[in-house]
Amino acid sequence: MKELIIEGARQNNLKNISLRLPHNQVIAVTGVSGSGKSSLAFDTIFAEGQWRFIESLSTYARLFLEKLDRPDVDAILNVRPAIALEQKNPVRGSRSTVGTLTELYEFFRLLYSKASTPYCPDCGKEIRKWDPALIVRELIENHAGRKMVITFETETSMEELAQEGFYRAWHEGETVDINSLPASRPSSLDVVLDRLVIKDAGRLTDSIETAWREGKGRIKLILINDSGKSTAGQRFTVHGFSAENACEECGIELPEPDAILFSFNHPVGACPVCKGFGNTLCYDEDLIIPDKRLSISEGAVDPWNKPANIWWKKQLLRKARKSGLNINKSYADLTPEEKSLLFKGGEGFYGIDDLFEDMEGRRYRLHVRVFLSRYRRAVTCPECRGRRLKKEALAYKVSGHDIFKLSRMPVSEILKFFSGLELPPFKRDVAKELLRQIMMKLQFLEKVGLEYLTLDRYAKTLSGGEFQRINLSNQLASLLTGTLYVLDEPTVGLHPRDTERIAKIMDRLAGLGNTVIVVEHDRGMIEAAQWIVELGPGGGRNGGEVVFSGSISDFMKTDTLTSRYMRGIEKVRIPLRSRAFSGETISVYGACGNNLKAVNFNIPLKRLTAVTGVSGSGKSSLVIETLHRALSKSFSPGAENPLPYDRIEGETLLEGVKLIDQSPIGKSPRSNPATYLKIFDHIRKLLAEQR
């Protein structure tokens, strides 16, 4: 059981290879592109582990799982339960955030249900649930020696009150006889139970307990101010106390703190307007009118240019002139009144809003929903202002922070918050285990280099590398042993500063008794591994062979291609002369989206420019979400809005802009590199010309 034994692996381009890999070590699988690294690590070793797990389940359970084909291999012995951490982000919805992925938000919900303090959503005053003992302690500690009137509110008739021995009431700031109250008095009375000076704990306790019982858990205490008057000109102040979770001043009652109350994915806690998304979808003028230089007659209204909606355009063109709407003027030159007519319609004709209202009634059809989605854009919810929760959930705070405010902080700041968190002894004892789990998960996120992420960030916006490192931190927190981890280039997109962190994480996983197989090209990760497997010698049909398998010390003595580069025998040649600078640049000023701080930058044209920096420094925010989107917007008005910036200069020097990223180029099984590159077009043309 000390070795993972692979015999006769022929998956994809692997050429009947056999290997013996040690358990409880970090194993780096390297080689040139296409040499068979992923075929060995994922399509053979991991696939066998998954296949065996599924086969161990009952026949009924396997009905609900995707059928997996067994890899093409003669035998794999001593394979452990396998977990693959790939460079892919499968999340597409907006319900998942970094907090839910890491399960930190679940711990926050439990923490707030156990150790939070409620505050009134209107006046901001702390809400306390009282009992007679707490009230007596409060009075003796803070109001000793003051005169006080103890009252309770009741709807009992005056006759019954008299029979019970109550003859006085508090009315319009005075103690009066119940029988002297006017006939127009309210149905409920503030009955005076006792008048005393706050000094005798025995009498005070008896009176408070009696009033508490008669008032069914609610009492009012009138404290007479010293010297007859206070600085505010009042003779007395009224203090309400209640056993309910309600504000004494405003009367607003809050629900009991339960974990489900703090979930934006459940109707109990989610904002009723945005349903917990934090934003609502509204029709966007920029998407409906993408080119404002066009007139209505020239097709400025994009939805009306579709064949199915051409009637809406024709009916407006026939009758709009009578209402004062100029159909030949560019949209940008229309007056606010004319734009209102275009959207809301006028006498005898319908507007753009009428089209969308009509189509909303047919949303049950898929193509209608797709059509409407093209003209809507997410805007911050006006009810919760992007906080996703009901105001009742946000009324609960821990050390002055509600759960949304805490989730908006970067991981590094949350760590500082919990390190200095002070809770009352009782609450700290209740939350002791929760706080330990929270600190552990936060520390693991910091160790994998994700201290810059905020917990409210949408999971779908994470890069493949960030998503993989979040999964890695989750595995660290789970403290599993006897597991086989297969990772796909975890250092892709990482700054060299962070590579050492990942290497230490791999070593820690192996130290817990796990086998870690890493498909990797990075020199630092290869040097940090205890065992090296190099496949090659080439790619594709020239690969699939084991060039080397052994310890790192033996690997550095071999003459393989990777070893030669690592020892400096082979080097990447850098051109001695760089391309001449034409002097033309693209300039962006005042970029301030995400974590950018009013950045100004210039990019020279007709040259290769590299933008680098540590993870989370703002590279993607600057280049992709600001520069690329701003340029796309200038060439295609309907493109996605960029992050905030002041201005851009030099876009007239370009004819277009393309984004080349790591997203898949196609999902259809009919597509292959030859069809994508349109090579088959030339092949078909050549074959068609044959006689």
C-alpha cells in the first residue's frame, strides 16, 4: 500500500506505460504540451478512482449519476479515493459567492444567530430582551436615588382594576385617580402600581415583578428628573421594558435570530424585491437604442428591427408625427418629451414600453425570455441597496458589523476583525467552536494567496485559478487523510511571490497522509515536489512515454528536456533588439473600478505589452474590465459597460478589439480545431474542384 502501481496505461496518446508512484508525497507530472500529462493524471488515475467510487454505490444510487467509462489501462493497484481540483470555474449563477463556496458564510450565519446584538432598523438603538432581574439591576446601577413611577399597560375595565386594588393611572404626564379619567380616554390604561425612590432592592423587585406579571411582560417606568426639570425642559423621562424582541422607542419588533434569517438564498431572509440577488433587471436605454446617431426611421430602436416586431415600428411611423415626434431626427437630438413619447406611446400609437409589456405576458416561451434578456441590465436593488437581505436580518450586529458589512471586507481585514473581536463571556463561550472554525478557514484562504477576495464576490467572476485555490483551502480545512489529490497547474496566473505558498500547501496536504499529483510546468513547483514524472519526449503522437520517474535529486542529474532547462543548459532566447516604438499609444485616465485607485496608464501600439503584479493587484480590472470593455463600447455601443473611468484617448487609431482568454472555444462535439480554424472550408473547396 506504499505505492500506486499503474500497469499498461493506454489512455489517449499514452503508449502502454507502467509506473510506480509513492504515496504520501507530492508528485509533479511535467513535460512538453501534449505529452500526455493530463491523460495520465486525470483521464487515468483520477478516472479510475472515480469509477471505483461509483461502482461501490448501490444500483439505485448509480441511476442518478453520470456513467463513467473505465480508463484504458491493464491495472491500477492501491488507488486511493480521488479528488480532482481543476483550473475550471463551473459556477454560472449569481446565488453562489466566495462566502458560500468556502462555507464561511454558513459559519457567519450561525455566529449571528448565537452571538449578535439586535438594533432598531429605524432609530439605531440597541434592542434588549428584559426580565425583572435585569431591570432591577439596570435601575440600581444607573438610576439609584431617583424617584420613579412604575406602570403597566392594560385594557382591563376600571371596575375590575378597582377590585384588584389599582386606583391610580398615569395620564397626560400626571398621576390621576382612575375614576376621574374623561369618558374619551383611550381603551388602554397605564396603571400606576407603585411610586418609590430607587434604593430598596426588596420593594423594587416586588413591584417590578408584579407590574411585569400584570403587564404580560411589558412595563413603563417614569423616572422623575432631578431638580424638577432636566436640561431638555422635561420633568420626567419614560423608559419602556419588554420581554419581546422589540424597540422600546419605535415599537418595531424583530424576528428571533435564526440561521435561516441571514440566508439570502431563502425567502425568510432574502430581500423581497430582488429575491436575494442584490440587484434587479431593468430595461436599459443603451441596449434598446445602441446607436444614438440613428433616427427612428433609420432603425434606432433595436427590438423593432427584428422581423417579428416590425409591426410596432410601422404603426409608430404612421401616427407619431401628429403627436409631435420627429421620426427623422437622430435619437441623440430628441427632446425629453419626444423620448417620453417614443417609450410610453401617444395618441393612436404604441411605444417601446408597450412592446416589452406585451412580451412579458409570453415569458413562458424560452425564445421570448432570451429576447428580453438582451435588453435588460442588472441595477442595484432599491430596497436593500445591494445587501441582499431583509432589513430585519441586517439589524443584528456583531461588534458593530452586520453580516453584509462583514462579507464585504477582504479576507485579510476579516482576519484582523476576528483576531480583535471582543464578546461578552457568555456569548464567547457559545461561539467558541464557531470562531475557531472561522479563523481556521480564513487562515487557509490567506495561505493560498486569496487574502484580497471579499466574501460577497460572485463565484462566477472568479478565475479558474482562484476557484481551484478556494477548493484547495476547503480541502485543507477538511483535514482529510488517505486521499489522492490531482491538481491541474495550480500556479497558473500566480505571481512568483505566491508560488512558494502553494508549494507549502501541497507539502502540508502530503504531510497529513495524502498523495498529491500536480500537473505542472512551473520551476518552483517542480523543485518543491518529492517525486518527478516527465512524459514525452514530444507532444501528440510523439509523446505518451515515460521519460523519467524518480526523486527530485535524481531528476536534476538526468538529461531530459525539462531537466536541461532547469539546470540552465537550455534557455529561452530573448531577442537582442526590440521593435521600434511608433509613438502611438492608447491612454486611459482615472480608472477606479474594483480596487483601482484613479489609475492613469498608457499602452504603446504595435508592441507587445505585459501587465504584471501580485494576485489581486488589479490587472484584470484594468486591462479586461476597463480597457477592453471601453474599447468594445466605442466599436459596438451594445457591448458590456466598462468599470468606471474618466476618459480614454487613442481609440481612433484602432480598427477593432478582440479578447483572447482561457475560456473554451466551443462546446459542441461536432467542433474540432480544423472546423474552428476553418481549415475544412479549404479542404472541401479543394475536393469539390476535383474531376
